[in-house]
Amino acid sequence: MVGEQHFDRVVRDGMLKAGISLDIATADFKAMLVPVEGRRRARSIVEMLCRLADGGVEIRLLHGGVPSGAALQELRRKLPAGIAIRRCPRLHAKAVIVDCGSMYVGSANLTGAGLGAKAVGKRNFELGVWTRSPALIDAVLDEFNALWEGRHCPSCRRRDVCPVPLEEPALHGGGAANRNAGTAARLPSPRPRGL
């Protein structure tokens, strides 16, 4: 995929059509606006993710930086139980795995400029791949789960900049407070492979 193809494939036909699960890895996370057919006003991706979670989709969002102010404000208003968010300052990978059956891997962050929601002259130049290959999806899910579970934390040499090391026992108590961007930590079990 190149440029604006990201928006239709990854957002409209991918993320927003998830029925079971959605795993997102992104270095940067902003309240990207998503145009909705038949509506004059676009909705934020945070609102769209909340709607998916309210409908039963389990969402895991792993990000590297502090979300934009607009995204944080929306997340603080209402974070459905089906959305779990974790932060790893070293994360630079970008991937979206939909229902463990299709996946995007590429350069685009979860932002309007990255995923093509902005105007032609304002969006980033991005490249990515959309695949249904079980072997590729399993490999990316293995690494996503390793990051999600904090398996790299004990040997990490950037712990001084990490707001909450992912393997800290306080985070594994279900609804324990997460100091990452002020959201509540809801830690579902890792995605099984080959679902």
C-alpha cells in the first residue's frame, strides 16, 4: 500500500470491521478524525474504537509516546472494558492485526497524517503491506505479545524513561491504576496464535 490506500484498507476495511479482536502497535497515537458516510462531522478514531469495544471487540493498543491531548481527553472520559492500553517508550513498530486473520505492517502511525485521513498535501508518505498470511501474522503476534507482557523489560536499558515497566506486578492485578497516560490498565490475556 502507498499513501492514501492506507486509510481505506487499514482503517475502513480493517480496524472498523473488526469483529473479535484488534491489536495495534504504533509509535505515535493521535485522535485521528475518521470521515463517516452520511455525516457532516467526522468521528475520532478513539470514539470509533470505543464503539467497537462496546460491541464486544477486544482491543489492545501498544504505543510508544504520549497520546495527543485530544486522544487523552477522550480516553479519560470513557474507556470501555474491552480496550487495554500499554506504553513502551522504545516501541517504534507499526502494525494492525484484525481478528488474528489479517494484518497491516508498515511505516504508518495511528495518526491522520500516517494513515491517510488528512488532505493530500498534509499526509505523510507511507508504505505498508496488508496480508492474510498466518505465518507472518503469528510472527508479529509473538513479538506483540512479548512486548505486551513486558518480556523485554528486565534487560531494557531505557527503564529510566519508562513510565511503568510493563512487567511490574502492580499492573497484573486486573484493574490496577496505570500511570501510562492516566488510563486504567485492563490486561487481557495474550492473543492466541492461529485464532
